[in-house]
Amino acid sequence: MNTDLIELNKKRARHTRILRGLELSEQASVEELTAEFGLSEATIRRDLEEIEQSGRIIRVRGGARILSGLPGIIRKFGERSKISLAEKNAIVAEAEKHIPDGGVVILDNGTTSWLLAKRLKQKKNLTVITNSLPIVEELGGCGDMKVLLSGGVFRQRNLDFIGADAAAFFREISADIAVMTCDSVKPALGIYKQSEESADIARAMTGAAEKVFVIADHSKIGAAGMYRCLKPEDVDVFFIDASAPEKTRAALQEVFLKVVYC
């Protein structure tokens, strides 16, 4: 048996042990797992990242929790993040390249924005402004990053803050880039949210930014969405996965200023 295969089997066995331990205790810290396995924190963090891809756990500050042991609302947010995960990861990997060090970035409440937030930890001197509790949880421990959370009314089903106070907060700030997710993309009409409250927050966020990025996988094209938050000309860069069909690509390129396939 070659060395690579031996290491792969060791890792698989370790992942199984981590999962079993989390099923019993519901949560474990990186420090605890490092001591248990006698490995570096970097190795344990990579293990947790890989296990998270399976949809069985969700990483929290300093460690991880089993999804089945989380409160229902948090578990559902984690589960939603796994839908079209390969496409979302490709999109955020590309979008991250367009966000410079030292900038001020608004991230909305979407699960794809949360995945992008994970990648922004490597940025230097970045300011992130959001209405998303999971994004604050993800970035709050990053020493080289300033994180601002809006006020407003807490919405449990999305783990975000909405309402007049949240919208007013974003209307009084200035940012370099606003990164938006959506419920629907109607190429001839624009970007839509399913609720009026979410659309209102999105308008306030994008109105505060010099540039607007939209990150959406191709399943959002033509999906249900009642409230328009952006017209096509309001979007500076539209990021979509490369598996979007040719008909969709043609429709997008007709109306959006710049379309990036990821």
C-alpha cells in the first residue's frame, strides 16, 4: 500500500471518529480535537472543513457542531448552504478574487454570502458590514477584520435582521462593494427577493455601495421571486456558475454589464 493511500485511510478513520464524537457530545473545539488526535490545529481545521462539505456538521467559532444537535432554525440554515454546494463554492472562489484588501464590503444574509465570508478570512484590513448573524459568527474572531452588524428586528428563519432600523443603518453608511444573493433572476427585469422586507434591505445595502456584485447559481434563473431589488443596469458584476446553459448565458449577457462564469 503506497503512502498516499495510507494517509487517506488514516484521514477517513479520523473523520469517522470526529463525527461519532460529535454525535455524542454535539460540539467539540479545535483545541479538544487537537489534543485527542495529537495533530496540529491547521490539520484539524482542514478536517472540519472537509467534513462540513458532507452536510453532517457545521463549523462554529473555535470548533464544530453536529447538525442534528443544533436548534432547528440553525440546522436548516446549514442544510440550505449545502444546496448546489459545488456551484456556490465555484462562485465564491471567483468573487473573492474581486474583493481587495483594505476594502469595505457589505454582505447580505444569503447562504452563498456566508460561504464567501469563510473565504474572506484571508483578506487583510477588511471591513465587513452585514445583517447576517452567521456571518458575524464566522468572521467575529478574525483579528485583522472589522465586522459591523446592523440593528433591526431579528428574523429567526433566516438568522438575520430586517425592518426599518436595519434599512436605516445601511442607508447611513458607505461601502466599496455590496455582495447580494437573491431568490430569483429574471434577466429582462432584474434581481428579486421573495419577501418585501428582504428586498427593502437589499435596496438599502446596494444604495450604500460604489459597486454591486450579485452571486447566484443558475437554479435562480426564472425562480420564484416577487419583489425586485435591483434592475439589470444596477449590477456591476454578475457571478454565476459555468454550468449555466447557453440559453441562459445569452439572456444574461444581453442585459448585465459584466457576467463572470465560475
